[in-house]
Amino acid sequence: MSAVRLILLPLLILAAGLGVTWAVWDHDQQASRHEVRSQFNFALGDAVGRIEQRMATYEQMLRGVHGMFAVSGTLDRDQFHDYLKAINLDANLSGVQAVGVVKWVPAADRDAHVAALGGTGVAGYGIHPGGRREAYAPIVQREPPADGDPPVLGFDTWFNPERRLALQRSRDSGSAIVSGKVQLAVDTRGDEEPGFVMYLPVYRRGLPQETAAQRRDSLVGWVYASFRMREVIASLYGEQPPGISLALYDGVEPSATALLYRSPEAGGSSTDAVLSANEYLVVGGHDWMLSMTAHKAFEERFGRNSQAVIAWTGTGLSLLLALLAWAMASGRSRAMRLASLMTRELRESEEKFRALADCTVNLEVWWGLGGRPRWINPSVKEYTGYTVEECMAMRDLAGTLIHPEDMPRVAPELLKGQHGLRGNNLEFRCLRKDGSVLWLSVSWGPIHDARGVFTGFRISGRDITERKLLDAERKIAEDKIRELAFFDALTRLPNRTLLADRLKQAIAVSAQSGASGALLFIDVDNFKTLNDTLGHDKGDLLLQQVAQRLSASVREGDTVARVGGDEFVVVLGNLSGNRQLAASETEAVGEKIRTILGKIYHLDGVEYRSTASIGVTVFNGHHASIDELLKQADLAMYKSKERGRNAMRFFDPAMQTVVVARAALEAGLRKAVDEDLLLLHYQAQVTVDNRITGAEALVRWQHPERGIIFPAEFVPLAEEAGLIHALGDRVLRAACLQLARWSVQPDLAHLTIAVNVSVHQFREPDFVARVLAVIGETGADPRRLKLELTESVLVDNVEDIAEKMHALKDSGVVFSLDDFGIGYSSLSYLKRLPLDQLKIDRSFVRDILVDPNDAAIAKTIVALGKSLALEVIAEGVETAAQRDFLADAGCHAYQGYFFCHPVQVEGFEAFVRRFSQRHRQAAAPAREQVDG
Amino acid sequence: MTRHGLGGLLLALCCLGNAQASGPDCARPFTLALHDHGLLYSLDTDTGIDKDFADEMIRRSGCQIRVSLMSRARIWKLIESGALDFSLSGIANAERNQYAAFAWYFSNKYYLLVRKDAGIQKLSDFAYNDRFQLGVIRSFRYSRSANQLVDRLAAANRVSQAGGLEPLYEALARRRIQGMIIEPFDYPALDAKHIRDVTSVVEFNDPPVLHGLIMSKKALPPAEQEKWRALVDDMRADGTVRRIFAKYFKSDMVDAMTEFKSPL
């Protein structure tokens, strides 16, 4: 911007100055022109005035002559001569050629006139040119007398047109009239000197002279004066004014023939005419034209010659001003530049000073142009272990000190520094003398000498080893946190959070590329059982090994994640775009996984065989959301579990309906439990002597659409949905309430109710308290309450079970072991738990008559019960033959369709009454029947 | 009418009060100069309005007045210096008022006479015409717009001066000049010289200008000026002026020229 100002301002000033100069010059020019013109006009007016004055003088002179004649009334020759002598023409009235008399001679008087003149002594007088004309006006006297041939006297002026016109006009007007341009009568040589004549009429005295006619009648003649124009003009001015030329023309047009006079200069210098003007004079009633021209000399005399001076001084001044302005402006910028230069030098010296001052803290290395260090501060010893001398002596200081791994990164920067560029915050490792690593952060910049020449660059470095270590530690910690957030601690696999992200990516990639992907939901079969039998630590080991095997089974781009206790998810990507092909590819992978997972695991010395259930769903693009895919795979996995585990199933849309149905059922069940819509059916338990001891309470769900739903269908559902506790509570409560009701009916008060208790319920820590609470609330007799446990409850933590049972037993509750013979239980449990009853599973009873094994087992169970002092009851008795067999075997209690189907309480109560009545009546015969 | 009556009364009173000779003082012979200018005075015929007026002045005043002929320029110069006592048909301006006193007896407008081939139909046309040469009589002044035109053209050196009307007519006929300023007394010459055929007239939009007897302040004391003015007023009052003009002009022209409001 200052450059613009530097040039613009002086230019403006120059322009302004030139403008003013021009204005002044122009004004001066105008004034000069005006001056010249007004001087010219003055000269013209002056010339005109002098001519008019001169002619007026001549006229006066002529009038004087005329006066003489007017007084006498005649043209006396001697009088004329004497008069002219007296007025002394020569001295005062130069310009007059001659003064004379013209006589008016009408034709009739011609001869007399000639004769008369001859008589007065004019020798040889004759009117010339000769010839007869109407009238004559000859010159009869002339002073000074002229000699010449032809003689002046007798010259007929009337013959000459110009003269005649003037003679006529003067005669008619009585005034002095000037003629046009004539050649004077005396000029016979042919000189052509322009001349003119002035005529003044003389009339006869005494006659009237008012009108032209009267004047004509009284005309005697004229007096005249003849002039040569040159001499007239000459007599006007003593000298020409410089630069003025004039010309006088007869009439109003400047033609050569009309030219009366021309001043000498006019001929030559017509080219430098500055100004010219014409004026028309009326002299003696006759028109003359005066043409005056001013030349350069006139202009120079009267015009101002200051134009050149103005122009030069003006331009000079403008230039000077502009130069001054420029000098001032540039001076300012120059001063500023100087100041900046001085500041920079000061800053450099400051930097040097500071650098030196820094030398106790920072490492300073100054490099020369050749790439060799030229100065190193003593701190280098502390930093690197090398002394200054050692460093300076090194062949390649940079190469020795800088860590080889960082060298590729640092070398280009050093090169930049050598070329004068600045830089900072370059962090790299150095190797100390003792081999340890030192982290340095350096900045570098160019060095200039006092004249500003680049002489090298300097590096200034700080020790940042500590910071680096801290940074490294921090990084590790950050990584750890990140891991925890996204990875499963046990298996190091991505957790659910990271899986969701990976899955999202996989879907996106699939959408973009068109390739398919697959989601595999892998559930380790019977993992809980393993955990319970072998312990959690073994379980963890298993999971870890499963994780390893899974990771090994997939490609690098695929994801393996742990999403639950024993649930894993595998995301496969980059499958074929064709769904069928993708499915086959996935099946191949799935089979591989299944096989691998089926191999033996070594868990800390224990060999274990495990299987997995796999559910697969294939996806392509954004057709399904993450949650949907997971649900589909999950469903498929459940299906495979249903089919018996160790299988792989693909998600089938048909499964979806199952899910929906299941969900509906679950909702219905929840509602039924909440609103206590479940029913209890009772199946009688009968003894050998046909006594009904009690009933087993069997829960039924009265579904509004599906009708009765058996527990086999909804109890697992309840267990999964977490409803089992509420369900169990309801059942227990209903049973206890029923007991309470029966307790006040004498014929029913002895009945027991057996309630099935699931493993989940029994495992609850507050199970005992709950049962006791229900018993207390309902007012049931605990001795009449029988809790039926399945063998699966005995798998784990027997101590806890025993404790709970004892606690309840103390209150009077009776325990029965259900489905005995088909479960896991170890026989030793039987002696540790306070059981009261064993229930032979129906599967043994069904074939007891045809399968000797079942018969043997049943017998054995009976024997076992006997020896352990446990009651034994057989389930599923459907025929009398079975009953009889069992009776023979020693089993004296039965339950089954043979006696009673599970019915509602009213039906059961009716059955009891009926049964009791019948068998009471036929007590003896009944016994006989049995024996028979 | 009333004014004339009052004027006459005043004159009578003046005369009575003065107890001097009623009329100008004829102690010395006076000089009056005429200039050749159309109907005002023609050298060739030795007749004209001004000549008649001068004769009347001589008769009324009883003084000796010597009439001579000279150029207008000279007349003004001599009036200024006091060498000439009277002249006629002069118009006043600020400069002239310093040395001359006037007694009005007629007024007329000024016109611009231009050749038809000069291309001037109205005054504004001069702006586009730089070949126009205007002819004027030396020392003549005219009405305001005419003066402006003359001054403007003179500054551009487009004015040719002349000592009288004759050369201007000649020059106009020969295309030496393209126009000149004229007054009603110039008209006859236009017809006589056939100038009418080749020319047209452009009006100056100025009011008529008063013309009057010129009296040299240097030569005549104010009291005498008043007497001569009174004499002129008498001539107007009793119709002498009208009579003189009627000899040369038609009656409507006479009315236009001789009827004017005398400025007080």
C-alpha cells in the first residue's frame, strides 16, 4: 500500500501543479490576446481618425480656396495664384499634389471658353481629349504649374468617370467630394501611382443654392485638390508602428485595382499575420477601406511574453513539488525500513544473547554451512554423556547421537535447517554415550551475520524423556480402558458393545459392496451343568478355549464376540452376493466351527467334551436391523437346541411365527399368573387299602383361546420368563388355601396336597421364608403340605438344599422326591436329605408288566425305600394289573388314571366322598378283591 | 396631456422667475454637427430630419448655431471634449452620460439586417455561425441585446467598423459583411440599393431606445442644458417634431417614433 502512496501522491501533486500552470498559462494567453487585440483596435481607430482628420484638413484648405472664389464669384487666375502662395501649401499641407480650378463649360460655351483662356496668356490651350461632347470641365488653373505633355491645363475632367461622379455629386450637394482612384493628369508617364481628387463646387454669387437643381444652375466651376495617396499616408505617420501593415482600397473591396496604398512590410510577411481587420472610411462622401494587419512584431511589442516563463516555471515547480512529495513519502518508508533493519539486528543479537543465556538449560548446537557443528554448549555433557570436545571431534555428530530408528524422520528436517528454514517441536530419541535413550524436543532456525548473510543454523533442544515415559504409560492405561470398555475380560473377545459396532459396519459394507454377511449365534451346550459339576473356574477355562477355537476358525476380517455367559456371536463378512451361495459358505464355516468345538477340551487336567448349538442368519444390506438379526440368529440357535443340541440351524422365517407365538404365550402366562387365572387340578393319591391319602396339585392354565394348557408347555416358558417364582407362589398359596378349607371339613381334613417345586424356586435364598409365610397366611397345616422335588434339584449345592429342607421339615412340611430313577441324583443324597417319600417315575410303571428291567427297578426302588424308611408311591398307574403287581412288590401307594384323572377341586372332593363311601361299604370285599 | 400642460406652466414659471430671456442664452454662436445617416441627414441631398430639427432649433432659440458635417465618432469625441456643443439623435449610456446631456425627441427599435444566405433566422443562430461578419458604425451604440451581440462578435474579431452607412451597404451587397444593425431611418436606402431583396430582418427583443439632442456638458452649463431641453420639449409639445417626422415617414411610423414616455 505504501508503494501506491509513494507513487500516487507525487503524481497527484504533479498533476495538480501542471493543472495550475496550464490554467495560469491559459489565462495569461487570453489576457495577452486581449491586450494585443485592444492595442490593435486602438491602432486601427487611430489610423482611421488620422486619415479622416487629414482629409478634413485638406477639405478645410480647399474651402479656403473656395471661399476666395465664393466671395469674388469669379475664377480669377492671379487671385488664385497669390492666395495659394499665401497659404504656403508646401510646409503645412504635404500630400497635396496640386490645387486647381475646373471650369464648367457647357457645350455651347466651349469655343468662347477656349478663346478666353487663350487670351489670358495660356499658350496652346485646348480641351483634351478632343471631340464634341455635351459638356466639358477642363482644368483651367493649376498650382504649382506643371509642365508636361499633354499639358495639365485643358484636361477635361468631365470625361473621366470617376472624376465626373465626384464633380456631379459635389455640384449637387454643395459639399467637398472625393473622387475614386484616378491617375492624376500630371502622371502621364504611366507610373500608376494611385491618386484621388477632391472637388468643391463654386456657384455664382447671389443665386439660390438650396436645391440640387438650383445649384446646377448656378454652377461656375470647382476648385480641386489632387493627391497622391502614398504621400498622403506618408504625411500621416512619421513612422510605422512596429508590426503593423496597412492597405487602403478605393471602395469596399480589397482588389488589386482598387488598391490605393500599401505599407512596405505588408508585401513580404503575410505569413505571420496575427490579427487583421478592415474598416470602411467615409471621406468626402466617398468610401475607402482600410485593411490593417498586425504581425508578430506587434504581438511581441504589446503581447505579454510571459507565457514561456509561466510554462517553464510552472512545470518546474510542479516537478519539484512532486519530487519533494515523493522524497518525503519514500523517506518515510526508507526510515521505516531502516528502523525495521535495526530492530531485526537488535533481535538477532538478542536471540544470540538469549541463546547463550539458555545454554545452562537447553542443548545448543550451532551448525555451519558445511553441515559440521561449529559450536556446542556445555550442556551436551549432561544430555548425552559426550563432552564438547568429543562431539566436535565426531565425524558425524547427528548420526552418532540420533537413534537410528528416528534418523529417517529427523534427517530431512536437518536438511531443511541447512537451507535456512525454521522448525520446531521435532521429537526424537538420542543415544547417550552409555547407550541409554534420551528423548529430545528440538527447534531450529537460521543464523545470519551482521550483514544479513546466511551463515548456518542452530538447533536448540530440551530433554523430554520423562514426559515421553509418562505419555507411554498413559497410552497403555488408555488402551486398557478401551479394552475394558469394548472387550470381554475373560476371553479378550469383543463384547456386546463392540459387536454391535462391528455388526453395523458389516451391514454397511454389505450394503455398499453387495456381498452378503452372516451372523452365527453359538451357544455352548449344557454349560450350566458344567459350571455346576466342575466348577466355575473350569467353566471359565472352557469359555476361553472356546473363544480361542472360534477365533481360529474365522478369517481376519470376521468378528468373534462373547455376548453372554456361554453365548458367542460370529459375524462373517464378504460372502457371496447370491443368498444361496452365501448360505452354503456360511454352512461350511458353521460346520467347521461345530466340529472344532466338539473336540476334547483339556481343562486344567480334566478332559471335557462339549458341543455347541449354532443359529445362523444370513443378511445382505440393510434389510434387517442389528436387533432383528441377533433375534433371528438367536431363534435359530434355540431351534437347534430344541432339536437336540450340537446342531446348526439356519433362521427360517417360519421360526418367526414361533417366536411371536411364544411371546404371546409368555404374555398370556404373565397375565394369568398376575391375575391368578391358573387352575389347580387334583389327582388323587391312593393307598393299597383304597384310602385316599391326598392329591397331587397340578397346575393348569385355562387359556381363553387354546383351552387347557398343561404345565409341560408353560412351566419351561415360565422358568425362562422369570415367572416361575410367582407361578410357584400362586400354586403353593392355592394349595395351602385349599388345605385350610379342607381342615374344617371332617371328611377331608386328613387329605394332603403335594405341590411340585421347581429347581429355580428351591434355589431361591428366601424359599423357606416364603413357604412359611404362605403357610402362615393361609392357615394351612404344614403337615398336610407335601413338596415334590425333582432329582435335578439335587445336582448342586446339596448342603444348601438340605438346610432348606430341614428348616421346612421343622415346621412339618413333607418332602417327596419326584421322578425317582431317571435323574442325576447320587444315592448318597438320599441319606443326607430329610425326604419322606419317593415317587417311582411313570416310565417304570408303564412297562412294569412287560419289561423285566422296569419291574426289577421298581422292585429295587421299593426295597430302597423300605430300607431308608421312605414311603414309596408309584406314578402313572393306569391298570389294575399294574396296581396289583406293585402291591405285590410292596408298593402300597399309587397315583394314576386308573384311580382318578386330575380334576378340579369340586370333582376331586366328590370323588373322595364317593370313593370313601364305596370302599367303606365294601371294605372286606375290597380286601378279598385285592388278594384275588 | 396634463404633463405637457404642467411642463409648459413650469417653463413659464421658470421663465418668469428667471426674469431673463425666455430661451437659451445666445451669448455666443454654437456649433452643431450632423452625420450622414439615412433619413436623418444625407450628404448627397443635403436634407434630413436632423437638418430640419437643427433649423427649427436655430429659429426657435434665435441663437446662432453653425451646422457642420462630421463622422459620428468625431462628433462624440468633440462633444466629450467640449469642442462641439450639440449634435442630434444621440442615445445615452453610462459612459456618455458622463460628458453629455440629452433632450429626447424620438425613440425607435433596432433591427439586425442580415443577408438571407448568412443562415441567421434568430439571434441564437449566431452561436453556430462563425463566419458571420457584422458591420457597425464606429462609436455607435444600440439597444441592450444589440450591444451584447456587437461586443461578443467584436471580441471574436468578427466586426467590421465603418465611418458611415454607405460603405456598409456596399459591403453587405458584396458579401464583405453578412449583416448590420439598422434603424427605421435606414429603410429607404435599403429599397434604393436593392438590399431588401437579399436580406431579412431579425428583431432584437428590446424596447425602443430614446434618441435626443446631445448637449456637451463641458460646453453648456446645466442651466443652459435645461433651457435647451425645454426648447426641445416645446417642439415636441406643439407637434413640430411630429411634423418634421411626417415629412419622411408614414403616420404609423411617426406615431411609433415620436410617442414615448419621457423618463423623469
